[in-house]
Amino acid sequence: MNKPPKKKEGLARLFELAATNRIKLSFACTLSVLSSLFKIVPFFTIYSILQKMISAYHTGTEFTFGSVQILVYSTAASAVLYGICAYSSAMLSHGAAFDILFELRMKLMEKMGKISSGYYTSNTQGSIKKLLIEDVEQIEVFIAHSMCEVATAIATPLFTIIVLFFTDWRLTLVSLIPIICSFIILAMALRKPEGAAYQKRMADTKTQMEGTIVEYIHGMNVIKIFGGTGNAFKRYETDLNAFTKAVHDTAYYNANGMGLYYAFFGAQVLFLLPAAILIMNGAGTYAEVLPKVLFFLIVCAGLKEPLENMMNVSIDCMKINVGMKRIDEMLYEPEIALEGEGKTFPAFDIEFDHVVFSYTGNELKACNDVSFRLPQGSCNALVGPSGGGKSTIAQLLLHFYEVESGTVRIGGVDIKEVTHAHLVKNIAYVFQDSFLFNDTIENNIRMGNENASFEEVKAAAKAASIDEMIESLPDGYKTVVSDSTGLSGGEKQRIAIARAILKDAPVVVLDEATAYADAENEAKIQKAFSRLSEGKTVIMIAHRLKTIQNADNILVMNEGKLEDIGKHEELMQRCKLYKNMVDANDHRDSWIMRRNENDNT
């Protein structure tokens, strides 16, 4: 039996994702190698010129430009060719990097639409932001800069050492001693699993800290009211200290190794000088050896830059490995199953057949053996105590999560057997907290139907009782939604309702859609819902029970179970939970504030 291929990790995984840009990257690295070759040519031409000058001085002969003319022109040509190759390499590598970033972000965004909504509840906004922005951006930096630097960091010392070896093999071997020592020290440091563990811990605590910072900013108003200082949000301080400690521990762990590395890193001169003195003492004339010694002192000092780049790239590789693991965690996240793509809904009645579901990390069943059927064209309401499972029913209908057992059907077809596009095309959902994009109001409404005309957009806004408010804005429907627009919660909600009306989907889900509407506009919206629900299957999640008393079916959810289902009058007679909820709602709507007469303050 063939074993499944092992999943690639780190740089191998990155190159796998960069498959469509491999030719660009290959050319970029080749040009980078050529640029490194042309970059070191002036060192050798200048060495040759210096050698001729010292020889002429020693022998007393005349030094003329003609004797070094070819060397001078070669130096100028190599500088020009170096610039051309380096520029072309940078252009190709940056182009490939941006293409890879685009493709990778598109893959991640596409993936986000296919995975369970539980992923977003178990990961903070900060961690997802870091993944989509920082982890992906560091890939761009690596491909656009570090990858070509790797080629240069390998080619430059290699070419240099080869030429140095033919110049003087003895000085070359001496020059290699500190380089070999530094490589051994670096390799020993990188091989230790503890080092990778420290790097991962530092990255994880940074992600946790950034997620907490985002949450801290979002909760600033609450912090100001109830705390006023950073101590009001203890987790912020704890995560900040954890990241600081992780950075300290990582630096302390690497201190000895990096200290030794840098000690040998630039120590070529310490080894070259004694060797040069010994060679000069044994030479016939200083003119024979002096150019070589000067040449080695200059060139070997220049080896530090490419070797330092190689070390930095090694550190970048460790960061890339951590970032790629995070990216792959999302890319390998199980997708919402679509078992039989291609099926369509012949009708739009809704059926839950013994559905069981629980959220990740929660042993309690959010949906516990729930079964019901809602006829096509009916208006239905989901009611019950908080945490009873109302929103879960709606989210399972939209296939936000996979059920543990049982089946959710629309028109007799399992929702797993249709494409996600077909499912969402036939369902309009108005969330309790509606989100509007930083775009014009017209485009926010038009999301319900991108092909709709402006007249249809305007008609949907009128049906949602929001047209007059939009027209009163300076730019009308062209007004861009932002914090400075000053839209209230109820106005944003009605724009979202207009979006659902424009979509004209056969199934409509309203999650407490009138929560932010005042009494006058609530009545208008209810009329709009009446028109919207004609011929459609409507599910309303409601806490204000007066708004759903005329529903065809009222489903009473409690602790994940379907307590009862029926019309208002029927439930008032046989469902104690429903009757208590109605009585509590009536009592809430009739309460008034009185001053305590015994209170003299």
C-alpha cells in the first residue's frame, strides 16, 4: 500500500506554493549570481593594477596607462554589468514576490469562505490579521530580497575563494579558518531543537499579544468607564509580559553562540597578519608578496558582508518556517463538506432531521436531536432563552458549521449536496449586528444583487424605510460608509435589510433584525417584511415576542432542544416556557421608573 506523500514544510512548502513563478525566480537567482561575479571583478583588476605599479616602482621602469588600459576598461564594464544584472534580478524577484503574495492571499481568502465559522471563534482577530498581513508580508521580503541574497551569499565567497586559492593557496587556507569556525558555530546553534522552540514561543506570544491589543482597542470605551488604566485589562499586561520574557529568553539562549559566531566572523585579519609576516620573511622581495598581502587583507574583509547576509537569511528562514506553519494551519483547515456538487434546490421548504451539533471545546450540545419541517412560503420564528440554540439553527442552515449527525435539507436536498455558491444565492441573512463595508451606501445595498439597477437599489431602500435618510446625506447613495458618516445602529441595520430585500432570495433569515429600530420604523420594517415574505420561507430569530405572534410557526428552543412548535395561541395553551416568556415580555414592556419615596437623598 502506497503511503500518502509527506506534506512539505518551511521553504520547501513555500517553493511549492510559488510553482507558477519558478521560472522568474530561477532567472532572478541566476542574474544575482552573475551580479556577484561582476561585483568582485574590480577587486581583482585593481589587484592586478596594484601589482604592476609596485613592480614598476621596484624595478624602476615607467608605469603607463597603456599597460593597465584593459584592466581599467574591464573594471568599468564589470561595474555596468553588475548594475544591470542586480537591477534585473531585483525586478524579477519583486515581480515574482508580488505575484506569489497575490496568489497566496487569494488562496487564504478563498479558504476562509470554505472553513467552519468555529475557526474564527477559536482564533483572535489579531492572530488572523497577523497571518494575512505579517506572515504573508515576510514571505514577500524573503522572496524579493533574501532568496537572491542567498544566491549572492553563496556565489560571492565561492568565486572569491577560488580566485584567492589560485593567487596564494597558503593565505587562502589561513583566511578560511575563521569562516569555517563561524559556520560550525552557526550550524550547531541552528541544529538545536531548543533554539527553534524559543523562536516558536516568541512568535506565538507575539501573536497572542497582538490579538489582545486589538481586543484592548475595541474595548477601550469599556476600559475607560470601568478602569481607566492598563490594569483594567489584566490579560493585556499578562500577554505583553509574556512576549517580553520570550524575547529575553530567546536572546539570552542565543547570546553565547552568537557571541562566538561574531568573534570568529570578522577575525580574518588576526589570522592573516602572522601568516603574511612568515611568507614575507621567506620571500625574495617584498614587491613579490606585498600586493598579495594587501589584496587578501582587502578582499577577505569584504567576505564579511555576504557571510553576514547568509546568517541573516538563516534567521529569516526560521521565521519563514514558523509563518508557513501558521499559513498551512489555515490552508489545511477542514472545509465545509460539499459531497455532491451540482445539485439544486427544487423547492424551499426547510427540514432539520435529528440534527446534533456542539461547538468546538464545548461538551454541551448547542443542537440536541432537533427535528422539524417548515413549509415553503411560511413565516417562522425561533424563540427561547439566551443560549437556547436559536442562532445555531440559522447558522447550520447556512452551513457555517458541520453537523455531528443528522441532516439539514432545503427542498428535500441535503445542503451538503449543493455548492456553497448555490446555497448562499438562495438565502438572505440579516445579522443582529450588521456589518457595512467602507464603500458607498449604494454598493453596500447592491451586494445583495450586483446586477441590480439604481432604481432597484432605491426601491429596496424604500422598502426598508431608509431611503429618506440616505437622500438627506450630502452625497446621498454615493456616501461612503465610515466612522465619520454618523450612521446609527438602526440605520445600519435598515441598510442591511435593504440589501436582503434586493437579493430577493427564496429563503430569508432575520436574526433579531428589528433590534435597533424605533417604534415608528419598526412598524414600517414589519410591513416591508410582510411584502418580502410573500412566496418565501422566512425564519425570524426574535426576543421581542410581540413581533412574531402572527407567525405561521413558532419554534421554542431551550438548551439546544426543540421544546415545542406551533402557533402563538397553541403554545400559550400547552408550552409553559413560551407562556412565561410572553408574560415576561409583557411585564418588561409595561415597566416604569419610580422614585423611592423613602429615599431622601
